[in-house]
Amino acid sequence: MTSVIEAALTCEFPQVVNASYSTLKQFNNTAELERLLGKRPGVLPNEINPNQHGHKFGLFDALRLMKLTGDIQILRSIASELGYSLYFLGDYSGISDVELLNSYSQWHAEIGDVNRAIAEALEDGDIEQHEFERIERELRETFTAALALLERLRALVVVN
């Protein structure tokens, strides 16, 4: 499987190849995954290897692999290759008023963290790399909190 890593460096979608290979490696039982996916032994690593032109890892196999392993790094890598990012949206169908208020408050707390990170970074008039990384991290946490609130509100929508 080492050739998969080497091949990933020169292929069109290296992040996806690396994520696929990493998913197999972390599951630590490729033979079992192949059995569950209905593939012959040794086929799955060949499908991921971009140098194996006769084998291709399909979209539905990727979905099944992610469901079987619980590992979505393939999905994250596809989103990244296309310039997108992913956020987990939970199931909030049984949300209470207190949970909704807590979600709203958490979102605003995260916005405060972003503002604090920016203010502290600009105190000396410039933004250093580590300061930018903190701002970026805080913004991502804000996005996550906002999307959680949105999903909690979506659970309250009355369908007429």
C-alpha cells in the first residue's frame, strides 16, 4: 500500500487519495472492509491507488466505507478539494426551550471569543501567524455554533 501514498503525491486529488488510504489503515482490517463491501481481497487498495487505471473507487463505495468505519475524512477531503468545509449537524428534533436558549447563548459566546481574539491580535498593530490561527479557530467555532442553532430552530418548524 506504500505505492498509494507515493501515487497520491502526483495525482489529481491527493487529499482524497490520502484520506481514503488513511481510512483503510485506521480501520486496521482491510479484508473485513472488502468483505462488507462485497469486494475480492486486495481490490480496495487497488481502487484507491490512482496508478491502477483499471480499478476505480466509486462514490457509493466511499459512502458505504464512511458509514462502516464512522470516519468521514474522505468527505472532508472532497469538500476541501472543492474549496468547502464541513460541519456536523446533529439531530435536534426533541429540543426544549432551555436547550434552544442555551444554543443561542453559546453562539453569542463564540462571537465574543472571535471579537476578543481579533482585539488582542491587533493590540500591537499587526497580526502574527499564531494570532491569525486563533482568530480562524474562533471563527470556525462560531460557524459551528451558528449552524447548531440553525438546526435546532429547524427542528421547531411547523409543517403546514
